[in-house]
Amino acid sequence: MRALRLKEWKSEPVLEEVPRPEPGPGEVLVQVGAAGACHSDLHLMHEFEPGTLPWSPPFTLGHENAGWVHTLGEGVTSLTVGQAVAVVGAWGCGTCERCLDGLETYCERPDLAPVPGGGGGLGLDGGMADYLLVPSARHLVPIPDGLEVVDAAPLTDAALTPYHAVRRSLGKLGPGSTAVVIGVGGLGHLGLQVVKAITAARVIAVDGRESARAQASALGADLVLAPGPDTATRIREACGGRGADVVLDFVGSDETLATGAACVRQLGDVTIVGLGGGTLPVSFFGLPYEASVQTTYWGNRRELVEVLDLASRGLLHAETTIYPLEDAVSAYRDLAHGEVTGRAVVVPNDTFTA
Ligand code: FEH
Ligand code: ZN
Ligand code: ZN
């Protein structure tokens, strides 16, 4: 089968022929219908050093996957061949306190988990390939009727990650509240939709690209701003001087984090989702009283079920740019140049073949 392989840190991925894996007991072989190209993959290719993460290349890229059940390993009875499934990306040990709570992104047994906090495309072979070997049926969620595989794949990361971040602050997003979405890209354009779909908050969107600002307006942002020296002031003014209840930073640069800290309300949340490498000094008088700064990482199975439900009812929709697998390197190049509208999605197979 074809697979886009990351051979080592700081290297360009290579599309090559590799053996198609066979599922062992409890495992499932998925024929990949679609695999999203995540901005994090660019960090794997160009920036991360050995030791940045608790796993390392070589592996096949693609941690945002959906497809069809192709082969069931011995003992797997909860799925059927040909069934359309979305892949829950983080593959933990399944037995520790965090995994038993479904929070496999935060697995605490690196001695038991194949790749702690990682999964297919993050330390193990991922979905930028014709087939994906999934270690357990618990990592697969049936795609509801009304949703195509190619539309479900980007939801498994680009929607699931913002969904988890918003749910974490849900209590602060009631009537009269304001959420700020910084960065209206692959995750941000879905984060904006998540806020509108599951909260009563007004949304202020910030992005340096006119196309992204236009997209944010079309998606229902109440105010859209370009980044600049007065952005935080304008946000604070738009919130009646109080500041924003929740700031979702999908960029994570020094500048965007500083904007978040300068516009967040007392008791508000600044949530760092983007891997921009920025830092934010946190001190007693450096933030409004009782404001919190946190990171969040991806999401879990239960949240993916909820995201897929919202999407099947038209309440979430990933804007996508589609590439065939042989053009996957171009997808990442376009992503690196900021030339992708919405999410870049690679399609190894557009239909199921037994
Ligand atoms: C990947 C690698 C490291 C940190 C965060 C991520 C996210 O893109 C996972 O969706
Ligand atoms: Zn990702
Ligand atoms: Zn675990």
C-alpha cells in the first residue's frame, strides 16, 4: 500500500510503498477514506527535535482520519466490514485512571501505552496511507448517517480539539458572555462554529488574512478584527470594558498570547491550543484577577461522538480543500504557505473496496 512516511525529525515526508498490515487479535484494519493535514505535522517536519515528544519517527503521518472497516482482528464483534468509521486519535493504554475516564490523550502509563498521548500519525503509523491499523475497536466511532467519510475526517482533530477546549470553559460562556477566537484556520474556523453551536456567547474572531476574516463573518462571528496594536483594546471595548470571558488562541505565538492576556476578563480563561511556540509570563498583577491560562490537547471518544452528532445535524461543517494521496506533500506545502482555506484533507480512497 502507499504511505506518506516521516523518516526522521526535520525532514520532508516521502510517499512510498509499504506492506499492508494485517490486524491481530482485537485490532482493526481501516481502509482510509480521508486524512486531514494538521499544522502540527509541519512542526514534526520542520521544527521538533528528538525528545520534544515521547515518541519519534519513522512513522506514517496523518492523525485526523476516517474510512471504512476493512478487516476485523480476532475477537472484534462491535464493528462490521464496510462500516464508515471515524478514528479517535489518541491511543493510550486503556487501563490507567485517565484512560478509564476516556482521556487517552492524557494516558499516564508510558510503559503500557504504545505511544503515550500519541497514536496513528503521532508516533505510530497514521492515515496518510491506503490503510490504517487501529490497535482497538474502542478507537473507532461509527459515522452517523448524513455525514460522508471525507467530511468526518477533519472533525476528528480540527473540530474535536476546539470542542474539548470550549467544553472546558462552558460555564463561562452563558448569555452575555464573549469568546474570542484567535486564528481562523483549520481549527479556528471550526472553533468558531463550536462556540456558536453549544454556547450562548458572542464571538469575536481575529485573523490577519482577509479571506479568513470573511470566512469568520460568514460563519457568524459577531465582530471580526485584524491583529494589531489596538486589538486587545478593541476587544475589551466590545465587551463593555470588562474583557472577554474566554480567549481561544489557535495560533499560540508571543503576540497572540499577549493579546489574550490583555483582553481577558477577570475570572476568564486564556486557552492555548496552537503550537506557535509563544510564551506568556503569568504573575499576580500580570493578568486580571482569577484569570486562568491553560493548554488543552485534542479531545476524547465521547466528545468525538458529540462532534459527529452536531455535524450530522448541520451544526458543524469543516470547510475543506481536497488533495489525492499522491499530492499530500503539496497539501502540506500549501498549509505551510497559509494557502489552504479551511482544512486540507488528503483522500487515499474515495470509496470502500473489500
Ligand atoms: C499534535 C502533536 C503534538 C501536539 C498537538 C498535536 C495536535 O495536532 C493533535 O491534534
Ligand atoms: Zn493535529
Ligand atoms: Zn492509560
